[in-house]
Amino acid sequence: MKAINPAVLADLAKLPYNWDSYGSSKISKEAIKALDNIHVVPTSIGGWILEMRLSGADVDIEITPDGTVDSVWHKRTPTDDT
């Protein structure tokens, strides 16, 4: 499992207001912190999965060896942690 490179997070945090020239907001500290919960995991069949464990939900995006994209979204309930 590989987390997002901290240097990438630092670069995102430095983006100024209007970074896209369309009046965009700065990326919030909360949004940057949420990236700590995203990991890239290789699969045994030669692809990879982007795993996101966010507040109240799990999201997996799988890229298969042929480039097909599949995703799964699971809303957690209080009983999921037991």
C-alpha cells in the first residue's frame, strides 16, 4: 500500500486563489487532510486499486490490466466497525 506523496500534498496546499484562472478557491486544509486516507494498492492480476477511506464511506477505484475502470462505494454504518 502506498500513500500519496507528502510533497504532492504540500504542492496542492500552496495553490493560490484562482489557480485555474476561473475563480477557483484555494484547496481547503480539510480537503488536503482527507488525502491522507487515500492509498494506491497493486492487484495480484497486474492492475491497481485507489482506496479511499473517508468519513462515513469507503471508495475503491480499480484499474484492471486491460485499462478497464471499476468502482465500488460503500457507505459505512455503525455496525461495520464491529
